[in-house]
Amino acid sequence: MSLLVTALVGIGLVFSLRLSSAPHSPTTLEGYDFLAQAAKATNDLPAFQSTIQIGSESTLTGLANTMDITGVLDLDRQTGKASLMLTTEGNSQMDTGQDFNVTTQLFSDGENVYERAGTETKPSDMTAAQFREACDGYRIELFSPDLVDTQNVSIAPNHSDASTLVFYLSALPDEVLASVVEQYETLLDESVVAAEIVLTKAQFAYVVEDGLVTSQNIQISTKYQAGVRSAAYQTISEINLTQSSKDYSFTLPPLPQTTRQ
């Protein structure tokens, strides 16, 4: 399987890093209930009151192949304007003919979707509704407390200032682990057993302000070894939410003259 096909699978990484739903029962884990309440308030926030910025960077290494994926999503939920830029670079020590560097850009003015290759901008086959559905799947969903190994929690006394909660997990939630398995299988072009994936880092950090989760940063590092075959997968994903009342400024790249801003 070519690295380019692998890259296309990686597009989903920008959006698909979703965690297991938090249990509804109270827990003794410090700060967890505080975070769970803020996550629910954030998820209940009307779309027209917030904007989202998502950044994701992933690296897959194995079989003398390396692939780096960097993606940035900027979404104004009130107007429906959105911009997605994804850069994928692949290198193969065994076959340099498979090397590539591709930048994909999609953006919407709320009514139509456009794609850009180089300096050329053209209408996309994707509808604005489809693009928005793909972009607007943002939710804060928490892991189960029993997965937490250690933590570093600092909650502001009056809850209006920024509170920081960092959790280090001993194992990945099932949904995240399934996504990691998929990335390995795509890169190695073979079935991968989840139990053979070694977790070396799982850091989940949140910032809570005024009762809302305004930032979520996830860092995951894993290794895979099966016989003489080995691979590594690392990913960093950051999501930032800004309420529209805080003067968020959204601008699209230049569109064709016939496009209404």
C-alpha cells in the first residue's frame, strides 16, 4: 500500500480523536467531577455562541517509511465559515519513488465549499452541509477515571479564572486504541493486535474557564513490535474553543470573485 493512500486515512486524525464517555456516577478522582461538569456545559453550548480551532500533528514510522501529518481546522460555528488545511509528507527509504509532500486545503463560505491546489481555487464536490457536518463534530468526551495513573490538577478558587487539569493515563480508551490500531494497520498493510501495542505516553490536559473547557490538549506515544517488525506512532491534538462574544476574528483565504464573503 502506498504512503499516499496511508496519508488519506490520516485525514481523519484531525477530527476522530474522541474519548470514551464519562460515567455519570460521582468519582473521588480529584478534579474529575469539576471537569465533567465543564465538559457537559461546553457540549451544551449553542453552536452560534462558539468557534473552534483544532490542530493535529501525527507521525507514523515503520518498514523504513515515515509519514508526518499536520492539520489545522478553523471553524466559525455562527456563519458556517470553515477552513481546513492538511499537509502530509511521506518518505520511503526502500523506494524514494513513493516520497511525496501534499498540502490539501478545503474551505467554505457557509454556502459553498472550495478546494485549493497551489494557487488555483475551484469548487469542491462536497456540499457545505457535508463539510460542516465533518467539521462540527467537536465534543469534550472524557475517559474513565480508572484509566488515570497520575495527575496534576490546579483549580482556581473562584472558578472564573483558568483552571488546569492534566491526567496521565496507564491505558488508552477503547475508541482511541482502535484508532491507533487502524493507523498501524494502514502503514504496515497487515493486521495488528491491540495487545501488542505498547503505550509510552498518554497525556490529557484541559483548561477550564468560566465553567467551560476552552482548551484540550492530547499527546499520545506508542510502539508496536511483532517479531522483527516494529513501528511507532505519535500524535498531538489540540482543540481550542472561543466564545463569539470574545471578539474572535475569522477570515477566509481569497475566494473567486463570484463568492460572497
